Amino acid sequence: MNKSSNLIAYIYLLLTVTFWAGNFIVGKFASFYEVPPFSLNFYRWLFAWLILAPFTIPEILRNKNYIIENYKLFLVLGLTSITIFNSIVYYSLNFTQVISGVLMISTIPVMIMFISSILKIEKTNVFQIFGVLFSFTGVILIITKANFEILMNLNFNKGDITMVIAMFSWALYSALLKKQSYKISQLSLLEVIISFGLLFLIPVYIIEYQLGFRIQLEKPFVLILSYVVLFPGLASFILWIKGISLIGANRSGVFLHLMPILSAIMAMIIFSEKFMIYHILGAIFIILGIILSNRKAVNA
């Protein structure tokens, strides 16, 4: 591996996490312009599906029997990632700070290990158990704003609570995704997952529309949709694959920890959000949880 390949991989991966970080910022902008979250997510993945279709449909048709045989797995993958995770993130940002959201999302690698252990996909040990406990303590500190009265009165910000649902949904998706190898390319796999996710998103979109939450075809929506389709939707996925192919999954995974940092910096600059004491306390516990969980990976 030469220095040039390393540098190219680092650029790919840095762009990937920057686009993912930007997704939270654009999601917050969507709340300001009253873009309905489930409708935004529906159109995001509908257009992503249309863009990928010419490149993936022939392979999908060749492997239709394989896809039909494994439809239950693909249904769960589509529901947890495309339908629940992305919709709930956009919904949550209507009520909570970007900083709170991304700090909770940063616990996902630890939650993946936890769920993988429960589903017997991977073995666990004491380091991972404590990692989960520390990370979840960090999440609770953020949700309660380190205020015991909020915990006692169950007076939580609903955006924080729904972000926890998103967090566990993506962790379940990731754990199931790595449970087995797939007979189709990663691009076609993404298209299949999007297809199944859209099956659930269509009725949710219709319900939101009937409730009166409707897209206004104006400049803010066009710009927001263009970003979420092209950058975190498609470009990040392709660049992530390229980065992993150059330096491997383990070294690439480190870049994921940059996402909450980048999102927090953007939120402080763009929205003047403040990094509060409870954010710092939560972040310390989350970082400790990640470090402890990775000791399992190193010593396994």
C-alpha cells in the first residue's frame, strides 16, 4: 500500500463522514422550512432508487430467486435502515439539537456489538458489557440533560426519545447486515434494501400527506432533497466502499468517530448551538464505552 493510495482513501472517507454529518444539518434545516420528515425520507430514497436502477436492475433480475428466498431478511433490513432510521432522524431533528442527536448516534458501534451478542452473531465479553453500560449511561445523561428531576418526572424531549429508537434500529440493521455474505454486489444490495424500505415508506408517506403535512415544491425543498439524495444517500455509500477497498474495514471504521465531531462543529457555527455540560458528561461516557467495546475487538 503506497502513500498515494492511503491519501486517496483518507480523502474518500473524510468526504463520506462529512456528507453524513451534513445530513443532520440539512435535516435541521428541513425542520425550519417545515419539510415533513417522512415525506422527505420517501423522496430521498425514491430518487436514489431511480438513479441506481439502470445500474442494478439487470443483476437483481438475474438473482430474483435468491432475493425471493431471502425476502424476510431484506424486509427487516429495509424496514430498520431505510424506513425507520432515516425517517426518525429527520423527525427527531424537529425537536432536539443536532449535537444531542449525533452524540446519541455515535453510540451505534457499541450497540451493534450488543445486538450481535444477543442475536448470537458474535461472542461478547466483560469489556463489551461495560462498554454498553457506559455508552447507554452517556445517552441517558444527554436525554435527561443530567437533570434527575427530568428522569423522575419522565419529562423527556420527544426528539431525544425517538433518536434512541433510530439508534437501535440502525444497530439492528448493521448487526443483521454482517450476519451473512450476499450473492449480489453491494450496489445491488443497496437497491434491494431501498426497494423493501420503500414498501413501508409508501403508506407512511400517504398517512403524513392525508394528515395535511405536505411538501411545498419550492427552492428550500429542492435544495434539501438534492443534498440528501446525492451526498449522504449515494456519494457517501460509493466513497465508503472505495475507501474500505483501499485500506480495509477496520482502519476505515475509525473515520466514523469524526461524524459527531463534524456535525457538532457545524451545528455550533450554523445554528449557534451550545455544547452544554450534559453534552460533555454524555460524550465522556460514550467515548469510554467505545474504548471498552473496542478492547473486545482487539483482544478477540
